Amino acid sequence: MTLVLAYAGKDGALAAGDRRTLVVRMDEEKRKELEELLYRGEFSSEEEVKRYVEEELGIDPDDYYLEFHDDRKKVWKVNDEVVAGEVGIRSAKGVKRRRVYATPGAHAIVEMEGEEVLSKDFGGMALIVEGPPVVKDLVLEFIEDRFGDPSSVDLDSLLDAMDDLFDHVSSNTILVSEEYDVYHVEGVADPLAPARLQKAIKEDIERLKKHRRKLADEMLKGIREAYDLIDEGEVGVIVKVGTEEEGEGVEDYPPEKRIVVKLNDDVDARYMGDVIAGPGEEVVMAVEDPEKVEEGDVVVVEDGEMKVKGKDVEVVTGYSICRTRER
């Protein structure tokens, strides 16, 4: 699911990309069969794809998930002189990434697997189209109809054509969204263009590595949080009923329904993997029936539900209430 267009010209550079992705969960062999047909341009609508999955592949609607999403940004501005875009490319080992970088007068294509750079190819002025063959054909068809010789394209005329280009491609294939992102830089081609690209690529890949490390840390936090969640036991003691203080998940509750809970010495409250309130600290929660609770009541988790001990009162919070890990 991709169209990324990059222009490296004598008057500037441009990167434009659609936003479509496809999320599929089904038997691997049947998924590969479906993808082959998709990338050949055999389907014109999501309904047609699902009908093929159910009628031709014989998969029950409850046994697969397939959705198109138009929310992924595939192009960006690296700095004031360089723009870039990225597509996924299939190989025998799985999916790699191909990044296209463009600056006035020069371009580069970088293939990556994870954080590892597999290859870098540098070139001069060019109009580059990345995507499945059916998508490339549609783009080239539009360029030839609109401009004649692709080498006659300039930055301003390309910018003016973006709406029509994405409308043309998305109207003729399900692989590309009508919505798109575009970034451009103005400038003049000069002998320093390759050096600009080298510097920009190095900086961009460093940012990618930092981003991947951050995602890995967040995933690890999420795994730990899920493992540490309390599904049975005491949480803490109510020290205040009614408060103007705020807490995650209680924004829609009026102050009189909010309670302050002092956490037990082996309990903490987390949000997105980060500890917000540690053992012995206080956290704001909420109850629907504040008249039924009082200071000194104990908050517990029973059968996976948080409530006031001995009372039929549910306790609400947006935090993950966890058993504190021993340091």
C-alpha cells in the first residue's frame, strides 16, 4: 500500500506520499496469495477484497481481520534542504525499508533492515516513483498526459499537480489513498548536493535509531506493567472523600465523587508504563456512590475488579494499579 514520489530538480526538491496502509490478520499462506493479487491491482474496493477472502479463500468473517487505514505519514522534511519518503519492500526474508532522499540537484536511495543500512545509491536530478508496479504505471501515465516529457517537470508545476495526481491514482487503484502529504524545499542545484545528502541521511538514521529505542523501551514498560497488574489484593486506604484534585481517568467525575487513596507499601500507580505514584503515595480515583464510602475504607481488587472492601462500590481510575517490583 504505497505511493511515494520524490523530485530532485534544478529548482528544488519534493517528497509526496499517500497515507494508506493495510492491516491483515489471517493464515499466512492465504495472506500471501491475497497480497499478490492486491499488488497486481486485481481489486477496486475493500468490499471486493473481503468478498474474495470469504468466497475464494474460504475464510469465515470471524476468522480474519482486514482493514485499510489512511493515517500513516510516509514523507517528511529532514531539514531545510532535504526531503524524504519511505516505502516497505518485500523480500524473501520479510519486509525491508527503502528511503528516498531528495535535495536540489541530487537524490539518494537507502535500503534498510531494522536500523542496519544495507545499501546507499546516489544520483543526480530525477523524478522517482516508489510503489507497486500498478501504482508506478498510473503515476507515469499521469505525468506523461500532464507534462509530456517527464524531464520537463519543474517544482512549481509538480506542486500544482499534486491534487490531480493523487486523485487520478486513488481513483484507479485501492492501493493508494486520495489523502496525501507533501513537503518541498526550494534551492538551486550545486556541486555540494551529494554532501548535503550524506549529512542529512546520517542525521535522519540517528533519529530513527533513537525512535526505535524509545519504542522498545515503551514496549518493555508495557509488558512489565501488564505482568505487574494487581488482579487480587489490597490497593490502599481512602484518606479523603471529595477533592478538587485531578487524576487520570476521573476527569468526568465531579469533585464530590473523587477520592484520594494512599497506596499500600507494595503498590504503585502507573500510566503508559511510567510510575505516577509510588508505594505510600496518594492517587486520585473516583466512585459513583461517595455517600457509601468514608475515610479509612480499604480499596481492593477482587476478581479483577477494583472496589471498596466490604461494600458494593466500584472504584474508577485511569492508572494501572501494579504490584511494585523489588529493587
